[in-house]
Amino acid sequence: MRGVAVMNDYSEIQHGQSCIANAWKQTPYGGRLRAVLDRLQVGLVDEIVNLFDGHQPGRFKDTYLLSICEHGKEGTHESKLGRLSMWRAYGGNTNVAFVFNNRPFFSNSNALSAYSTPVLYATEADFVIEFARLVENLENNFDQLAALRTEDVVQHLFFALHFAVVSTKHPGFAEEREWRVVHCPSLWPSQNIDFQVHSINGVPQKVYTVKLQDHPTEGFVGATLPDLLEEIIIGPTEYPDPIYQALVHELVKAGVSDAAQKVRKSNIPLRR
């Protein structure tokens, strides 16, 4: 997981922050959210705003992401070949795609203090629709809201706003169908994720590593290599056969029993 400051989309986080600010300050829904929270407890909205604003520097400097894409549905060309736009944008001359079992990404667990979320591709206007849905749900379910502890309301709304910022992207990237695994060490420190400093393209940076291991007592399973890896697709390349042989060899060493069946070639006729 790499820091948002070095992501391909240079507007990472800033776009989501702008969408939140617009929805809160430039539409009626900001006032309606304040009203429903003041009805719950006077001053509660200011507590949430102060908490949210207080963590703004960390969203830019201490947020680390693992980005993955939804794979094509079974039986489609995309499922068999991978997504050509991803090969073009991120593949080199010897590129591969790892297709994962999504079970760990949907685990209801705090074992890693890293959380998966789909990306919302939205303009500021699109984002208002989602923000309005949040406000209307709070208004329409006020009795359930009032039954919660105040500190839980603060935390839940903070998380909702925080993740809205870190998982909203410009709609020009929509074809990626991205999901993110988000880790914010200053908010959720983890004993199971550590970092090392690497120099990538000449830029020294922290890189946090998610180990491929289960934490069954904490409800996190399916993350070991044999369970996690559905298959590997070898993308457009001049060297599919040596890549195939090397990957199968490494998978066998890692304990994957059906390694030869998990690796295949896309054979997309793309020249570099």
C-alpha cells in the first residue's frame, strides 16, 4: 500500500475533499444534516466537524492504499482476457494480472486495521446525490439514531465522511471499476501491517505490506496464497512461455498444488 501523494491520479483525496465541502456548504443538505444532529444533541455536529477537520492533514499525508479492479464476470471476454485498458495503462512488456478470491476483502474484521471500499466515480453534482441519501436516511430513521450512544454516532459519521473522501475519484477513471484497501496508521494502528521505505521511480517512500496470512480468531480468512489466488493471466507480451514457466515454478514453491492450472495466457495481439 502506497501513500496517496504518489498515486497516478494527482487529485487523489483532494477531489473527495472538494466534493464533501461542496455538498456540505453549497447545498441544503449540509443544513439538514446539522439540523438532524442538533435535534439529537446540540453541538454534536460541531464535534463531528472538528474531528473530521482535525484529521484532514492525515488524509493527505498518512493514508495508504492498495488499488484493485473488479474482474470481468464469468463467461465474458473480459473474464478470459483481462481488461485491455489496464494492460495498456499499467502493463509493461512482461505484465501479468492476479485474479483474487474476494472473500478476504468482504471480511467483517478489524484484524488488519485496513478496510476495503468501492470507489465512487463522481462529479461534485453526482456526489451531492450520495450525500443527500445519507442525510435523508438519518432523517427517516431518527428513532434508531437516537437509540445509539452519542460517541457511536460521532464515530460512525466520521468514518462515513472519511471514507467518502478517500474513495471518491474523478469520473474519467470510471472504467477501472476500482476498489481500495485503505490503511490510515494515525487513526487505526495495526500490529499486523508494517512498512518499509522503498525508492520507487527515484522517490523514497513508505510502503505498507499486507501479509498473505489468515487471522481466524479475528474473522479474517482466505488470505493465504493458495486460497487467495484464483488465477494469473499473462498479458500482452513477447515472452508468454518463459513467464508461464517461471510463475508456475514459484507457485509450486509457495505450496499451490494446482499451479499449472492457475496460470494462463491472454494472447492479446498488442504491440508495445
